[in-house]
Amino acid sequence: MNTVNIKINGYDYTMKRGITILDASLETLKFQREYLRQPIPTLYYLKGVKDVDDSGVCVVEADGKLVNASTTRIREGMEIQTRSDAVMAARREALAKILAIHNKSCVYCMRSTQCELQNLLHEYGFTDEAELPMSSIQPLDLSSVVLVRDNNKCIRCGRCINVCAKVQAVSAICATGEGLDKTIAPASPKGLAAASCVNCGQCVAVCPVGALTEKPQWEQVKEAIADPEKFVVVQVAPAVRAALGETFEFPLGVDTEGRIAGALRKLGFDKVFDTKVGADLTIIEEANELIERIENGGVLPMLTSCCPGWIKYAEHFYPDMLDNLSSCKSPHTMFGALIKSWYAEKMGIPKEKIVTVSVMPCTAKKFEITRPDECGADVPDVDYVITTNELGTMLKDAEIQLEAISPSERFDEPLGEGTGAGVIFGASGGVMEAALRTAVEKLTGKPLENLEFTDVRGMNGIKEASYDLNGTQVKVAVVSGLANANALLTRIKTGEADYQFVEIMACPGGCVNGGGQPHQPAVVQALQDVPAVRAAALYLNDDQSVLRKSHENPELNKIYADYLGKPGSEKAHKLLHTSYIMR
């Protein structure tokens, strides 16, 4: 028999033999419509990152004995109690031990209301301030331009270590000691900035509390908006529209594109633009570069350059492959350069008075704008980057309710209308699919009958496909998660794999799963593929778009005709292309 019969809180279940009690409890939730409260709480566990919860809260009573639900496997006839008096007392004791090393300044914490520890404290009745002791204060690690590390809030769960080492193959964070004596710290004693950190923010994404957060810039943005001498332009990345609603308790996967445009106007931005236009611009330049490399014997495979986390990873770990990287800037910095050149000239606004703000799902974008070759118009392409989370905070600070904004609001012209190809950039495989829609038509001279390149879609860490383009066989690969990138690049270097074009995204699943996206608790991530749900919203947006090929964007075609010249021109290179550093 491959199944066993068990009881959970007096209810009969038939479950797959050999799974843990925790997995069995999660299976029971699949029959419920909402995952508001799991039968067994976790704090250190996170699917795909850490399978064992050794926090002490993941305890149940099995056949009269207290056991760890994440390590104990079910057996025939097992009777499990998840909320007996003994279980509840053990969980409260475990939470009290964790609180002994945790700073309790919840009111001032960026993760407040999205904190897994805070939620458990409410559930288990920690209301008396005397039950919330304050540990000795340690200085914040502010060395990174992207992240803030607050060890006063660290609960030693180890999620950040696991995701950095196993999922991202970076190991910028390590641990010493065991249990509550464990210390989590950067691999370099000089802080995160001195470690091989690639700024991807996946450590932020998996942290259950506020020990790791993005370094906020939204207050500086407020100051810029309030300055009458500044003309403040904001652009919004595609992945943001698929996730911002979560900060206002919208269901997963709700596209809030129109609402975002309206909300940003209420915040006081002078112009509200869509980064999907920048994505279209990237594709036009990148597809041209790919075709030139294929036809003229250039360095292959060409590796995408849209993801700054991946770029920094390549600079650290694959400096011998930097010539393989596309020279194209990422969409938002391309867009920023265009705003401070073409748009500034068109509107008669001195470029020095324009402040460009990017709303991104990504923490690495904060680092990207500090790179030395991101000043296409001789001023910074982008002045500030705020994350999806920061935008949510900014809106709440201004008492703007997203649900009250009309979904029919639109971005401003002339840089507000992009294509569906630009929207899917936010999902793993989206850059590849958008590039193929353009490259195929350019190489074959024929319109595509089917725009869906489904082979490169989905959440698999490595995807491969091959296409016959007018007699030219083009082999492609799509990778998300830097450990997967490491595996694929090793195969390329040893000659085991042969491609012409490779898309690489640092974050598993792509930008929809960026380090600056809203935090979902472990129970939701265990039961739903969060990146896939968000990505589905982007593909639906693409499917419903009137224009779905980047090279058919009429406004960009006009800008090329009147200002940039042809793709890859000298002017386009100055504004829209960049260079890389051996670290």
C-alpha cells in the first residue's frame, strides 16, 4: 500500500506513505479555499529553501508524544493533535526563547504586518509587553547600497544562508554556532558590501522577520516630489502590476496596472510612464545585437543583460565570459536615459531638473543605478529605485487606497504605451520570448503566425529550445536562479551545451519573484506557486494587448526615425548600451 490512514485532530485522512506530519497537514489545507491558518505553524521552514523547521514551534502531539512535525513521518493509525494543551505550551515556550534574542520594535519595522513571527505572536497571545524582552542592541549593517541587515531582529532561522548558498550559489552569508547561539553574518567581516553579494535580495524575500530588508528610498522620492524645482518622472516595471495588490490584501495574481497609474498620479509625480516601453526598446536593441552576432561571427552564446543581479554574479564568478554578455542596458535604465535625452529635449526641460524614479520588483536595481556606465545622457539614467514593497508603504503613508483607484486609468503619453512583449519581461522566459518575436521576423522577413513560444515559458529552472529561422538553427536556453545559471554556464564552458542565445535571471521564476516583491508566508508558498501565479497575470496582459511585438511599437519607431537612427547606431550605443567590470 502506498497510503496510510491517520487522524488529525480527530478527522480521518488517507495520505501518501512516508511524508512528514507537516506535509500531511499542508495536504489538508488544499481542500480549503483560504490558507489563513495552517494546523501546524512553522517559522524556519520554507518550501524549496529549508525543509526542516527547528524553531521549536513546529511541534505536535503524535500518539501522545511531542514530536517535530517537519521531521517525523506519518505511519498507519497515527493520531495527531495539533493544538493540545501540551502542544500550545511547547510552542509558547519556543516563541519566548526566540523573543529573547529579537528586537521588538514592530511599529518601526518595514516587515510589520508581513512578519511571520509577528503573526505567530498574535495567534499565541503574546500581548503583554513584559513577554517581549529586548536583546542587547547591535549596530546595523548599512554597508550595502541595497540592503539593511539588522541582527537585532534575526531569529537564526538560516533561510537566508540556504537561499544564498543553495539557490543562488553565492554564499555571501554564513553562520557560526548552533541553535539560539547561532550568529548569522556576511561572509566578509567588513559587511555585505565587501562580500560577493550580488544584491538579488532573495535573502530579503525569504526572511520571516525584518532582519534583512531593502534599503528604502521612498522618503527621498517624497522630498523630490515636493521640490518645485524638480520635474519628477516615475516608471513602473511589468512585474510590479502583478504583485502590488498583495500589499493591499488583493488575491494573488491580480493585475493592478491601471490602479498603479492612478495611484502614482495621486502621489504627485509629474509624469507616470510604463517600463514596458523600456522593455520594448531593449528588445529592439538586443535582437539587433543577436542578429549581428549570428550573421557576423560574433561571440556566442549571447547572454542577456537585463538582470543586474545576474550581471554582478557574472562579474564575480564568470569574468572570462563578460564578452558573451549583451551590451544592452536593462529596460529601466534605457528608459531613464531616453527620458533625460529625447524626452527632455522634446519637452524643453533641462535634464538636470528631471528626477527619474523606477518602481521595481528588484533590489539589485538599486545597485545598478550606481554603476559607473549608467549615465547615457551624461547625468544618471535613474536617480532613485523603490521596490514594490516601498511603493505599498508610500501609498499607505499617503492614505491612498489602491482598491479605490479606477482600474481603467492609463499611463501618460508618449511613453506610456508599450507592447505585450514588454509586459512578459517580468516572467522567466519573457525576455527570450519577446526577443524571439522580433528576431524571427527580422531573420525570416515574414510575419509570425504564432506569437507564443511556450517552450521557454514556465517556472522550471532551466528550459531549452531550438528554432529553425529561415535555415539558421538557433538554440536557446532560459535560466532562473543563479545556481541553475552556474550549472548551465559550466556545461557551456566544457562544450556539453551549445546555444546562440541564453536568458538568465537571478531570481527563481524571474522578476515576479524579485527581492522587492511582497512577502508571502511559508504556508502560502507551500501550497501555491507564487511566481507562477504572478507570471500568469503578465501572460494574460500580453494576450489581451493590441500590440504584442516590440518592433511594432509606433512611438519607439518614431523615436528611432527622428532621434536615435537605426538600432545599434552610435547614438543608440551611447544612450542605451553599457560595459562590465571584472571584480
